[in-house]
Amino acid sequence: MSSKNTLAALVCSLVLATPAAAAQCGGDFGTFLTAMGREAQAAGVSRPVVDRAFAGLTPDPNVLAFDRRQRGTFRKTFEDYARTRVIPARVKRAKSLMQKHAGLLDRIERQFGVPRTLLMAIWTLESDNGTGDLGKLSVVRTIATLAHDCRRTELFQRELIAALMIIQRGDLTPQEMVGAYAGELGQTQFLPSSYIKYGVDYDGNGRIDLRRSVPDVLASTANLLKVNGWRAGAPFGEGTANFEVMREWNRSSVYRKTMHYFAERLSE
């Protein structure tokens, strides 16, 4: 293991094991960022990275408004949801890409045990294989806003330190770290802590780029499932052990059933 990977593993363990929020949520945003900067440095992030990431940062009221509108559950039935997501154009494109990346998918399937059809289903559902909207919001600003809010401050304080670690190890610059309303990143929408924990440099260029590198995106997605107990060669429909592993991807059974259904369509 290289020194870079050793540092990443150490910081990852610190980030994921943080027992409680150390910075005081609410109150003055600048004071909160100062406290978070100290926590990040204690976790191994350098002062220059903290200063660069936090420079001029202000809370984003649109993020808070969006977050408060969320209900956290799927309101559609599986049939209604899948009908709008698993459509012929998506299936056709996914099958074409499955052929284009056949060699890559062979390697990933052998190493991680996750079937290519499921990986392609996830990649398509999450971002239309990287052609869809990956988000335009600053991930650092989004997560700092949610961490400052007192409803889930412990969760997002950990995510904020993980986001700074992504910058620290050179995977993405602050300007490249743009994502969705909860700070999800990349073509299969990883939160920063998942980026740190499961990200794989599969193209071998020395950085993990889940925004642009298809090998990194697909291998990291497979790695998340493998680390959480994926059983190679076993079924993954509703009621199986692998279906429960897929809960680490998305807790909604409707979404997971759609993932499985999409994968079945790609097997036809």
C-alpha cells in the first residue's frame, strides 16, 4: 500500500468513526466553518486545503429549502416508477454501452463479482450513463450548509470532512466538486464518505475520478456492493441476500426492484 493510500485509509477511518459532532451547529456560519476547519485538520486535511475550500463560503438557502421539501420515501408503486425509468431508449443505450465496455466489464465482474447488467442498470438510472445532469452545486457549499443546519449535523459534518479529503488527496479540485442537493458526486452519485471508502482508481492514473472516468465509476460502484457483502453468482431479486446488500445503495425497495428489473431487461 502506498503512502498516499495509507493516508487515505487513516483519514477514512477517522472520518467514518467520528462519534459525535464536534462543531456547534447553528449560529454564525463563519464560526462554524472555523470549528470545522479545526476538525478537518485534526483528521489530516492540510490548512491550505481547508482555506481554499472554505474561501468566501456562504450557506445556500436553496439547498435548505430543497432539503425541507423532501419526504424521504417513494410515493409511486414499483410499476409506476419502473414504467418511467426503464424505457426503451435507456435500455437500448445501456445495451450498446455494455458491448462497448465489454472488456472493462469482464475485468470488473471477475474481480468484484457484481454482474454487468446490474452495474449498467445503476449507471443508467443514476445519470443516464454520465450524459444526464450530474448536478451544478458546489458540493463543499452544499454539505457545509447541511452540516450547519442542526437537523442532521453529525452526518453532514462527517461528509464535509470527507469532501475535504477528496480535495486533499488530489482526486478533484473544489471547482470540480459539483453535485446534487445532498452533495452526491459523480456518474453513480456517491456521497463524499462513500467516495473515500469505496472509490477505486481503476484506470490507474493515480486519482479517483467518479465524474469522468468510466472505469473508476463502474469499479467503484461494484466495490461498494462487494464490500457490503455481495454474493457473486447469487440472485439479487426481492427476498434475496443480495437484494438486502443493494439496500446500501438505496433503501427504497421500489428503487431496488427497479434496479433488478432493469438488469433483467439488459439480460434479454
